[in-house]
Amino acid sequence: MEYVSTRGGTGTVDFEGALFSGYAPDGGLFMPQRIPSLDRDTLRRWSRFSYPELVKELCSLFITAELVPRSTLNDLIDRAFSRFRRKDVVHLSRLKDGLNVLELWHGVTYAFKDLSLSCTGQFLQYFLEKKQKHVTILVGTSGDTGSSAIESVRGQKNMDIFVLLPKGFCTQIQELQMTTVIEDNVHVFAAHGNSDEIDEPIKELFADVDFARKYNLMSLNSVNWSRIMVQIAHHFYAYFQCAPSLDTTPLPVVEIVVPTGGGGNITAGCIAQKMGLPVRLVAVVNSNDIIHRTVQHGDFSLSESVKATLASAMDIQEPYNMERILWLLSGSDSCLMKTLMERFSVLKSLKLPEDLHRKLSETLRSCSASDEDIVRAMQRCWEENHYLLCPHSAVAAHYHYSQPSGTPRCCLAPASAAKFQDALFRAGLVPQLPPEITALTAMETRSTPLERGQDWAQALRERIKATAQQWEAQRGQLVPPGQWAITGQGVTQT
């Protein structure tokens, strides 16, 4: 299995090469050169698997046994899920009025990103230990990515992680889950800007090829293929849990409703669909509705500003994973993607070609929810089920309540309601806080402020350089950090 850039300007890499990359060198995103196709018998066999077993099967399709032996891959995934609070890792709650909620938030930080990032952290550690090298992880977060990424690598000697959070745009709990991790390899920056603004210095550093190579920069945002790969399992598990029977011909369709920000989860759903899973996908967004406008009208254009909403982790204007979806639907047309994405980069506005928009609207349905819609969905779910939804899950529930259907349906729940007390109070509901979250408010915090007008990219460069020097000194060798060269054989030392 080899990977190519959506923009076609980079040679093929293996899984290791894709794992240790953020954006591809040409600015695109890595995708499998081919998508495996599953037959009916395979789907029926997989329908008996647990969630961890599905993750193992799926990962084995995208990671060759020559690179990671299957027994080792299984061990890495078992280790990744060992800190989850439920043995089954994820859980489906079947509620009234046909509302099926797949709880993806039983990891350490109570967010779905623990699922993919815990696995990605294990994959990184496996390759780094083999090569005795160091990487610098650079992450921008709109809420949950930062804490999940931190937990996946905290305390590791061969990884340093730098996280930018948008000060005032995360909930207090989300921020504390990042700033209370006092580890030498964890560096948190509280930037006075929104989620899209903190992406700019990160893109600048990755675009500086010499700097990125010298300090082995990589990303754990959902630009990283490893995260998308693990998230494909969400859709298979949701389908098998909600399909009435796999004995019919054709197989029944299940509608999967996906709260969408950067677009990683919905991209995973499109890949699952391409693999042969009979699902109908719905991308649900908040008032930052660029994906909804793109699906409905082919209008991939920024609004005047990011709107702060109750579903704060989805307050994103530039859903970078849309490039992966459009690449898939265009028949892997890298030339078209390069032209479209370069135009969008300059104009921040793009009208999709008519044929591509038609394919997108055939593949995805979409819906946007206001804060009022979110509150009403949270209230109704509590009144009918005594079940608390986080505001992101409530975006999916809003679609379910407003669009009745005879088709079996599953709403993905990306986070625990406990992380969003303000939204619960707004809905007149009482938070139910686990002790791990309550304890955060009494813990020591550490972060570096980034003020408006300050050169954020330069501040990051200086800290990264200083950290690399410390790592060299700890090794007792004053030599330049090892470099990762992306080649057809993967990541090699240079």
C-alpha cells in the first residue's frame, strides 16, 4: 500500500512516510493510491467483530506486514486502547424515537480524538524506537485535538509536542486538559486568535522545508493520514450495530450522521463508503457552514469571520480534509485538485466544477444547526431519555429530530457532555462531572501566551530550536537532529 499527494507533486510513500508527514511537500494531503474493496462475505464476517478488532483489520489493509508485522500491529492497537474506561472502547446508546448515539468519547480526554490519536502515538513510538530518532509534533487545536494529542505522547523522550490553542475559544475544561499536563516534552501556547488564525503559523513552519526537515516537524491534526485511517472504523462499527440484518440482498443502508469541523470523520466515512460499506453520510455543521454550503451549492468560500458557537470544536472555516473528499470524488484527479486548492488559497473562495459538485451532493447530505437548534436538541434528548448530549453531538441529534426517516440511523457522538458545562447551563441542564474532570481546576497549569501583533511563527521557531538543543544535550551528542527523508521506501535517515 502506497500513498500519494492529492496534488500529485510528490512521489509515493509508504505508511511510515505518510505517518511522519503533515502536509505533503507540494501542499496536498496524503491518500492511499488505491482504496481496498470489500465483498459481502467480508462485511458479514466483520459484522461480528468488536471495535478494536475492526481497527486491527482496517489498519492491516493500509499498513503492510513488511512494515509492521500483524502481531505487532495488534499489540500496538491493544496498548493504545488500554487506557479507555470501557472494555468495548466505544458504546452505542439506543434512545427513544430511533436516536442511536455512538459514544466515541470513553478515552482519557473524553473526546473521540483519543481513539485515533492513541493509535497514532503507538505507531510513532514503534518507528522512533527502531530508528532512535526524535520528532517535533506541531498541532493546532479548536478544542479536543490538543489534549488528545498530548495524552498520546506525553512523557515520551523522543517526541516533543507543541500545541497552539485559541485562548477564549475552548471551554475551560478543554483548556485545562492541555495546560495541566506538566511534562518536559509538552509545550502549550495560548494564542489570542481563533482556530483558523492559529493554523497560519503552523502552515508557515511546515512550508519552510529546510526548517521542517532539520527539526523533523510532523502534525497530529487530521491532516495526518493515520488519524483518518483509524476513524474509518467508526463507520463500520456504527453500520454493524445499526443494520437490521446482513442476510438481505442488497445489504441494508444505514445513515450515519457526522458532526463535522475539519472534516476528518466525514472523510473517513467517504473512504468506508468507497470500500463498499452501504452507508448514507450526513455532514452536520454549526453556524460555520462552509461544508454545508459546498454540498448544497458548490460554494467552497469563507464567510467574513469565524462565528463562536456552543459547538466550539467545530468553529472552523477552512475544513482542510475537504481536499481529500474532492480528490476521491474527482477520480483521484491531482491536477484538478492542485488548480482548485491553489485558487482557494489565494481567493479564499471557490465554485466547484458542476460535475464535481454533482458527485459531492450525491455522496453527502448536509445540515447546519444554530445555537438555538443545539439547545433544543439537548433539552429534548434529556426530557425523553435523561441522557446528556454534548453540543457537537446535539448538532447530529438536531438533524435526527428535524429529518425523520425510515432508514436506520446512527449519530456519532464526538465528546462527553461533561466537557461543555456552559452549553449545558444554557440548555437549563445540570452537568454530571466525573472526578477526573473536577480535579483539573485544582491542578497546576503551564502555557506560553501568544499576543496579537506578535510573530507567532517566530516564537514557535525559537522554542523548537531551544528544545532540540536540550534534546541533543541530553543525548550527550552535539550533532544536528536526524532528518527524515520521504522516499518511495518510506522514511529513511539522511
